[in-house]
Amino acid sequence: MFENFVARTVDTGEASIFVRYGGKGPPLLLLHGHPRTSATWHRVAPLLVRRGFTVVCPDLRGYGRSRGPAPAADHTPHSKRAVAGDLVKVMRALGHQRFGVAGHDRGAAVALRLVLDHPSAVTRVAFLDGLPLSEHLARADARFATAWWHWFFFAQPETPERVINADPDAWYRGDPSAMGQENYDEWQTATRNPDVVRAMLEDYRAGLTVDRRHEEEDRDRGARIACSTLVLWSLRDDLADLYGDPRAIWRDWADDVRGQGIDAGHHVAEEAPGPLSEALGDFFTAGLGPPL
């Protein structure tokens, strides 16, 4: 995986962030979701390098090979605000002051926090299979609770850790033929680590508490996404089934919203790397403007 990419760990003060990067050109930060690592992008990243981007793929705080502070009662060490702060420091350590961001699943929530907390750093943003966490929760009816029950299970104290760590391979099911063997091996190593499992659960606990509060505060103060926004969703996932066209919801947060569905299941970077890299490449290339 990631031929000709560099792998390193960046110390952000609070966390140590494992990151892969490669290519030459405008920087593009790719953020994975739960329970994946940066390896989920192994089919997409080389295609975007060929499109002329410098592609940066980190493991989010606590996921994969990245480590952060111990959990706290208020879950702030695993808030999307804390994770976004890590990523700004990582990008600056790699020499990038401004960059594009694409986030999938939980990574989409981090991408939202990046573009709201650090608007001068983000040139364009893409949200993949995600909505603001507060929008999910505002619509949390019986259908949502039935389909996405794990959000509320993960929020319980201690019990999820005991259940998952008793048999992580049964809980986190993956297919090496679909994921790619190296991606699968890296993912399985991470999900067998109790510290990673705890951090991933803290991500969800923060989502229901401190992250929701931050988003609601943003709405109360009238904060909006100032840059161009791409919304992509997997047609064989359930986002559109639950909410209809997700672009309609994102237009309450951003002025310039465009997007489309992609024929894939939830793990779109692994299942449809060609269409996904084409959509991302076209969107972020269009934001570069005419050559100087």
C-alpha cells in the first residue's frame, strides 16, 4: 500500500499522529471514519496523486497508530475540536498552511469542525456519508435509533469495552478480499487493541455531548461554511433512505453546496475508488483557479 508515500508520526503536544503523505501539488487531507484507519484510502490516494495533489492520510486521534490523552469525564480529549486541532498542526508540520479536506463518516464530523474552527486553513471541503452530528440527533426517531443503535450503545460507560474486547474479530467484521489484505491486516491490528477500542468509543461519547454542544453553539451564533462544499453519499448505504437528499441539510450550513450519490456501500473509498477519486479530483481541482 501507499507506494512512494512517506510515513511518519507528528507530535502535536497532546497527541502523536501517524500520517502517510505523498505526491506533489496542492495539499489534500483525507480523513477516515470508524472503525477504519488511514489505510482505507489506499486505493484512492494514488489516484489523487496522479491528479496532481499532495495527499495526506492521518490516523485520527486514538485510531490506528495515533495516540492521544486519556479519556476524561466530559469527553473533551476526544472531541472533534481536539482532533481538528491535531490536524492543523500536522499539516503545518508538513509545510501546508492551507489545504483541502475530505472526511468520511466520523471524519466528516472532524472536517466540519476544521472548516468552522480554522476557516482560513481550509480551501474547500468534502463530506462523505456524513451530516453534522447535531442534525442526526435532531432527527433521531425510531428508524434512526434502530439503524444506528450503536451510537447509543457506544455511549454507555464501560459495557461496550467489555463486549467488544471479548471478541473484537466478531464485532468488527471485515473482508480482506474487499478491503485489500494489507488494509485489512492494519485495521484488524487496530481493532484488537483495547486502547484503540476505548478511543473509538470516546469519539462517539464526545459526539453525543461536547461535539453536539459545539455544533449547536455554531448555529446559535450564525456560523456558516464559507468555502465551496461537496457532499457525496453511498447509494447502497442508508443516509438518503433516512434523510432524503443530504445536500438539502448541508445547505443550512453552507452557501455553496453541490454533490452526488456514488454507487457503493458505506466504505466507499474501498468499494468505489475510481468514481470517488474522480469526484474529489474534479472538485478540488476546480478550486485551484486559473494558473498564475
